[in-house]
Amino acid sequence: MSETRDPRPRRRRLLRAVVGLLVLLAVIGYFAVQRDSNGGGGAPFCVAGADPIGADETSATYEMSPEQAANAATIAAVGVAKGLPDRAVTIALATAMQESALRNLDHGDRDSLGLFQQRPSMGWGTPEQITDPVYSAGIFYDHLVDVPGYSRLPLTVAAQKVQRSGFPQAYAKHEPDATVLTAAFAGGGTLNCGGPAPAGPGDPQRVQADLIRIFGKDGMHTMSARAGQAVANTGANTGGSTGGSTGGGQVAPEPEVTLVEKKNGGEEATRRSRAMAHWAVANAKAMGISRVSYGRHGWVAGKDRGRWQDRGGAGTKEAAKDTHYAGPGEVRIFMAR
């Protein structure tokens, strides 16, 4: 005679599996909510995309850490400051993605260092220079432009002529992502960065000094840095800027760096303004930057899921009341206090 097995152990195992799945989904949901609330109050993150500032993400995107975003922004900004085309920026970014995953490494094969794994023994510079992202990006571009017809070469060929890597085909796989980063930092795309607001105060003089190191005195912008004040602006700050076209002449209470395009700067000045604005967002965590305003949009650390928000057009009531508003051709970078 056959025996009927007790089905209860099987049911208990099924129940435990269901409970375990529900707990896992709850944990995933919790972290998703944490990331979307307060700009992503959990681990900081940045997402680059080819869509314009304020637009929905319908094109390809690339996600990275704030450290990687800051390095990518610097690489792109140096290329923009040199007046190089987007193709040069894409080649540089793809190279750094392969060599260091956009991290400023203090080690590598033999004596290789930095974002591009350049070697002091091969004449790339001192270790201190090579581990300076502005220097390392600049010398990479200097070697790249010496390659005849580099912009028409396959990316991996152009990169290899500069790097002379033992794995010359490895650069090619990064081209799609590097193209997205180029659009975000040097073209018409955008960078959104979520995470908590800066824990400590920022220094406008440091931000100004870094922007000057990257872009130099380009002749296309006036630049000023000032301490926070809650009084009417007289326009007497260094560089002639009024500290933001707020309509009512007011300035924000936070310390800030203001950049204003000079007349007749054209598309090149606009390209630099976009690069400066996104460089500031990428460096917000490291430099204590709490807000960035550019055009009619604003980015605020720790809010709005890390996305740029439309602040209204110039001349509107909203703009007139907004002490953080940036007028046409302006980039305003605000420090945490």
C-alpha cells in the first residue's frame, strides 16, 4: 500500500520563498525611493545624456560616480577650452575610460599613472603633473592634434597613435558611451547628478581658480567670485558682472561665482558656458557647490532627483523674484554655506 506524503513541508518552503521575494522587492523599492527623493539621498550618482537640459531622457545615457563625472567633465572642458571639435573630446574620453575607468589612479602598469595611464619614464611629465587631470588631459590633446587627420581616423586608431597601448583595439568599445559623455559635457546634452547636498561649505575663490586653470582668460566671459550677501547688487564686483540678472537687482545670499558671456561670443562662447555649467554640477560634491543656474534652468544639490529644472524665461515674474536666476549668457555657481 502506498503512503501519502505530508504536503506541509513543501508548502512551508514555498511560503518562505514568497516571503523572501517580497522582502527583496521591498528592499529594492526602498533604495529606489531613497535615490529618487531629495535628489537621491543615498549614494551619489550622475547620469549623462544626449538630450538637452530639462528634456526627458529619450536618448542613450551613461551613469557614473561623482568622481568619474568630475574627471570626465574636466577632460571635456579642457578640450572645449582648446577649441577642439567634439571628435577630439570623444577620443580623449574613450581613451580615459579604457585606461582608468575615468579614475585618477596613483598606480598602473610599470610607472603608468593618472586618467590616461601616462608614464613619467616616457616623457609625459612628472608624477605630480600626470596625476593632475587638467595637465594630463591637456598633454593628451596636444599629442592627439599632432596626429595627421586624427578626426577622420577610426577612434581606436587615433587613440593608439597617442597611447601606443599593448591592446590597441580596446578603445573601440567605449566609443558609444564616450559619444554620450561628449554630448553632455561639450555639446547640447546634459548632466544630472543626484545625492545629498554638500556637507561642508564651498569656496568661490577655489572654484574660480579652477575654472581659470581650465579655460584661462578666454576673452569670451567675464568672471567674478564674491561672498554671500543679502543686499541689492551695485554691479561693482570684479569683472563687471552684476552677479546674475534677477530682474530686481537682487543677489543671492550664498557665495557665488558668476560667468557672463561677452557680446558677439557666438556659439563658441555658448559651448564654453555649457561646459562650465556641467563641470560645476559634476564637481558639486567635491567642491561644496549647492546650486548651478544656466539659461532658464537651475540645478540644486539634494533636490529634484538631481535633475535640472525650468525656472522660467527672462522677464517673467518668476525670474524677477528668483535670486538664483541666470539671465541669457550667464552661468551662476553657488556655494554651500
